[in-house]
Amino acid sequence: MDRGVAVSARAAGAPESVEQEVAAEATYGSLPLLKSERTWGAGDFSWVTISLAIATWAFLTGGATVLLVGFVDGVATMLIGNSLGLGIMVLGSVVLSQRLGVEQYRALKSVFGIVGVGIVVFTVVLLTEMGWTSLLGVLFGRAFTEISNQAFDAGFAPYGPIVTVFALLAIVAGWVVLSRGPVTISRLNRFVAPGLIVIVVLMMVMLMSQHSWSDLLEAPAMAPFENEQLNFMMAVEFNLGAGLSWWPVMGTLARLTRTPKAAMWPAYGGIFLGTVVAQIVGMAAALMIGEADPTAWMVPLGGPILGILTLLFVGFANVTSMASIAYSTVLALKQSSGRAMARVRWPLLCAGFLALPAVLAFFPAFMYEKFMTFVVISGAFIAALCGVIIADYFVLRRQRVSLRALYASGSEDPMRFTGGVNVAALLSVAVASAFYLWVYNPITLETQPFFQYATASLPTVAIAIVAHLVLSHLLYVRRGRGAYGLPDAFAAARRDRA
């Protein structure tokens, strides 16, 4: 359906068949959602975010943290890193999308330009979400491989082909859930999230019934550097990156909420609570059992029956997490591709995206071994993106974005910037990301001296903000381009031509 016709139909009323088509385009496309179409309250969104947070990756993140620090310092780094990372993420995604009721990457046209959004989506977002989706599939494969070994004494290798087979099955299951839309995802999470909370508490109770608190508090880090301050800050940075990593999906999910409070508190508090609690359990298990991988310690901890049941539930929880991630990513790909994917049916689009992480599932060992590097590198670019978005939306636009301008095109588009690209925004992202990688190289683990006191993400966000404010003023704001300072630049342009 033509976008202008669709918007008019929503405003003026339309026959039921037309209205249903428009509603489907809003849910599976880029049209803004009406109030009646925002189906999630604070409780619904909380179950979604908690379920996402207590996926297997949270245990793995906690287990990886103890490579650098012990239990007490580990808890501190998780609290600091996640609180800062999630705060930046919420400001850079949730506020804008929820207020407009618009899919995140359509809303980001006001920041990067329509072509610029496509550049961001088909580079940073696509690669990041491919990695996370594949990791969930591999974790599912590892869980069910371990179940097979315990239940049938199969003896499958931890990174063997059976892991890939189960990972591919998880991706297929994720497609089934995803193809049915966000309502199905929400309904499943009402069941999955409480179950995950019970499992996390149960695992911690069982762990501490077999080990003393003094043993846990005194357990050393597994592979630290000699510099304790550096170890602590690298663990903070790792958890900062984990908090920032929610940026690609959270804005699009938040637009389905009914009120700003129903979006912001669950997006921050739900993920923070679920992530930190699961990370602490993963960290404690890694220190006491010597395994950072939850699929390796759940059976020894819970015993053959309870451990297998726990792995079974956590493995299926990965499927709902995968569907939630893929929903936002597929919407981003659809709206960023212009007309190329506009007519493709939703299930086919979902299958097309999930085929990409399915390829990575053939390399399970690589996904595990490079987990920390992947989190930190993705965090470098997301920190820069969030800084630019915060500067543009909160400072330059003062939280006023023309909804009509987001859907304008051609010569009528006041947000066309330079050929559809906000050069100031993309240059700021490039400069800030380069600064991050100079301060902290996640591949070689080389750092600049001030990293031990400031992290790499926080100054990266600050540099992105300053660079965008300066470059935007020079290139666009002072020239009256980019629809800055206008409550509805699209309507104003129409009046001027008349």
C-alpha cells in the first residue's frame, strides 16, 4: 500500500479491509502505530525484557567476567557497567521510538538521513544481530547436545556437528515464532520469563548449598592481567558493551508499549535486573565449578534430572529471545531497503535474515572463543551511535521530530540532508568509533593509560555528542537544512510552495 494513502486512511477512517492492511503494515512495516495498536503495557514489556535478559548469554557474560576479576569485584563491574550501558542505550533508542510510535530505524531518519540509516543498518546492525542470533542458536545447540550426552550417554563433542544441527533447529523454531508477530512473542514471554526467574534463583541456591560463601568470595579470577585496576576496568567495559548491545532491538520493541513509562522502566529495569542476577549466577558457577559455559555446569550443579530439565527450559527460552531480536532486525532491514523488500511477505523476510546466522552456526567454536571480543567491538560502534542520537534528538531537535517529514521523499523531504545522508552524523560515528578502538583495542587488548579510569565507552559517547553538535551546526543547522528547529518542517514546506 502507498504510504501516503495509508496515512490518510488511518487519519480519515477506511473500510475494514483497508484498515486491516494498514494495521499489518504498521506492525510488520514502518508506519506509525495508533494508540489502539500499542498492545504492550508495562507488565507485558517487563516480561519481554526479563526474558531477553535471562537468556543463556547472560550466564555466559557472567562467566566471562571472572576471567578478569573475582566475585566481589565482578559484582561491582556488572552493576557499574550495566547501569551505565543501559542508561545510554535507553536514551539512544527507547525515548524517540516510543514517543512517535515509529519503528526505530524509520525514526532514525531524522538523525542519519534515509540513506544514512541504510548504511547503519546494513553494517553495524546487521552484523551485530547476526552475531547475537547465531550465538543464541549455538547456545541452544550446546544445551541440547549436553542433554543428549547426559540422557543417552551419547558422547557428542562440545563443538561438533550435532551442535550445529541443534542450532539450526533452534533457528527454525525462532522463525516459526517470529513469523507470527509480536503478540505471539509477548504471550510466550509471559510463560518463559517467570520460569527463568525461578531457574536463576534455584541455581544460586543449589550452588551455595554445595559451596561456602567464603570459598566464593576468595576464589581468584581465572586469567587476569597483573594490573588489578586494568582488570577491573576491562570487566566494566565488557559489561558496558553488554548493556549497549540492546540498542539495535529495544527502540522497535518499545514502540509497541502504551506509555513512555511502560517503555522506559521495563527497558532499563527489566533488563538490568534480569541481566545482573543471571550474570551473578553465571559468575559464581564459573568460579566454583571452573566452567564459564552454562551448558557445561547446569547438569553437574542440578544433577541429571533437574539439570537436564533446566537446560531444556533455558534452551527453549533462547528461541523466544531469538524471535525478539530478529523482529526488530527484520523491520530495520525492510524499511532500510527502500522498495527492494517492500512487497516481500513477512515470513519470507524473516527466513532471509535467519539464513545469515544459520551460516555462522556452522562455526560454534569460533562464536564461543570470540564472544568477549564480539561484545566489545559491537559496543564501540553502538556507543558512538548512541552519542550521536542523544545529541541530535535531545539537544538539536529538543525532542521535536516532524512525523510527516519521516515519511517524505524526494524534493519534498526536509530531512534529505546531503543526498539522503547526514554527513555530520556518520562522520561523528566514524571519529568516535576510531577513538574507542585507539583507547581500547579488543583484539590485541592494548589500552591507553586513561582507559583505567574512564573506560572507552564513556569518552566515546562524549566525543560523538560534541562532534555531532559541531559538524551539524557547520553543515546543516546554520544553513536551515535538516528540519532542525521546526515543529513540522514538512507542513511548513507545503505552505511555502502554496
